[in-house]
Amino acid sequence: MKANKNSVNFLEKYVNASSPTGYEHEGQKIWMDYIRPYVDQIETDHYGTCYGIINPEAEFKVVIEAHADEISWYVNYITDDGLIYVIRNGGSDQMIAPSKVVHIHGEKGIVKGVFGWPAIHTRGVNANEPVPKIENIFIDCGATSKKEVEELGIYVGCMITYPDEFFVMNNRYYVCRALDNRIGGFMIAEVARLLKENKKKLPFGLYITNSVQEEVGLYGADMIADTIKPDIAIVTDVTHDTTTPMIDKKKEGDQQCGHGPVIFFAPSVHHNVRQLIINTAIAKNIPYQRAAASRATGTDTDAFAHSNGGVPSALISLPLRYMHTTVEMVSKEDVAHVIDLIYETLLQIKPDMKLKYHG
């Protein structure tokens, strides 16, 4: 499935929106507006997880899911001379912070700031050179006192995001912050579009689910799994392209952008659902890769699999370079192949299919 112009416009608008963990509403509004023509019903829960439903009256329920939140920072402490110290909201990387521009989401609107860092001339270049740590990175918003910071509407608890925006590189990669995992929200929305435009009638209820709060503990998926009570869940998230420098393949596996979706093997991944996905990839000539997780996938797959007495779940991941930075990169071809793989797998699911391992 090659993305059309309208789809790419949606993707750009969606990933450019701020959607930090706990404050996902701006991105969720854009996502719901896009899927509205392709579903029969749209619902949200108390914490902001959104889902579109096709065939809401059907008893057998299938979820395709991604997560909507991005990593960010909280204002944690404001010094008397107007500098701001932070704590993480999700897995924010302090190593990339120095010299980055930020948006501080204050009570009077967005205030620009910068993560400052001492000049190379002043800190020296030797074994004792300071490295960025949570304790020493700070934001300068041009204020000279705590009072002035607060007059800008900035207080402890305000959210801080990066403003880096979407672009296409070498006609091969989508690049932006927060592709982990709003690219997943884009892909499941495209599945809904294809089902509608191709006039496919599903023999089950399909719940296209964009969950919140994955980055801090899979909480949105945990909540919505108990609400929907699905019979099958297919989750899509990102995984590491391990061909980039300084990554150990013996530890992280061997996955690469441009080589297709990554199908995971893990305790929470149901054998029969995974095999259905693999069989579909083979039958439809969709390239795929394999990866293993020893205990948990670290994705919303775990939350769905362990809910409601056990929900048969599987994980289709998208290879991504430079995770949790502001220049996350994914292959356009991989994105198209993930969409195709989810779409084609859904067409193989029947409410009476065998899910139990035995019997």
C-alpha cells in the first residue's frame, strides 16, 4: 500500500502535533478526525485512549492497536535565577538534550526555551569533561528570576516537548520525533481506510485502538483491554534498526529498515495468531523479519495478552533508527508493508478459527 497525498498530509499533521504522555488530546483529535469516515463508531475512555469501531454489534472482537503518546519532560524545579530543571515523562534521553530548542506548555500558552550547556572552551576536553545527566541539564527561557518564569505561566508540572517536525529524507525515510509510536497510529488508521475504500466486510467487530500512556508503563492499553475485552489483539509498535553504529546485534537482534515488518517471538505472543501473520506474509509476498524477546516485549502486546484471563495477541513491529531522539527514521516501504500485513491478516480471521494451542 503506497500512501496517497491525503494520507501523508495526515501523517505530517499528526506527528507534528504535541502528544506527550498524559496530554495526548491534541494528537488524538487529529487521529479521530481522520478515521471518522472509515468506521461506524468512535469512542474514548476517561484517560484519552481513542478507538474506532467497525461492526460494533458483533460479538467476536479483534483489536488492532498502537500507542499515541510521545516522550517529554516535566518542569521539576525553578531556580531563583530563572533556570528550569526537569524530570522525565517516559524514556526521554538526557544525552540529546543540550542545545535543543523546547516548547514549554505553560498555563498561558507555549513558551520557547533551550536546553543550555557550557561552551566547549569553558569545560575543557578531557577525561573530566561533564556529560549530560538529569541532575545537570537545564532549560533557559530567557528569564532572570523565578518570579519572571512564573509570570510567563511556567510552573512545576508543566510539560516540555521538542518542536522538531516531520520531513521525508532521500524519498526513502520518514523522519520526525515521536514516530515512536504515532507512526503506528497512522498505520492502523490506514488499515481502516483501506477496508472502507475496498468495501471489505468483516465477520467480526474491529476495534482500531490508539492507546495512551504506553511510554510510562502500558497503562492505556491495560485500561482499554479491560473495556473492549477483545478475542484477538494485533499490536504494532517500533523496534530498533540494529545495523546503525554502536548497537550490539548479539544483544539486540538483527533487524533493519527497508527489510520489512518485524514479527516478534515472546511469551506474550500467541503462537497461532503469530503463525497466521507469518502465513499471510508468505502468501501475499510481504517481506518480514523475525525478532525475539526473552521475557516481555515492552509493548502494549503484553498488556493485552495478560488481560481478561489471557487474550491471544501478536506484535508486528516497524524497524526504526535513533529511537527516543528527535530524528527517528522509518522506511516508507516498511510502513507500507506493515499496513498491508495487518490488512491482509484481518481478511484471514474468522470468529470460529482455532486459537487454543491444544484441543
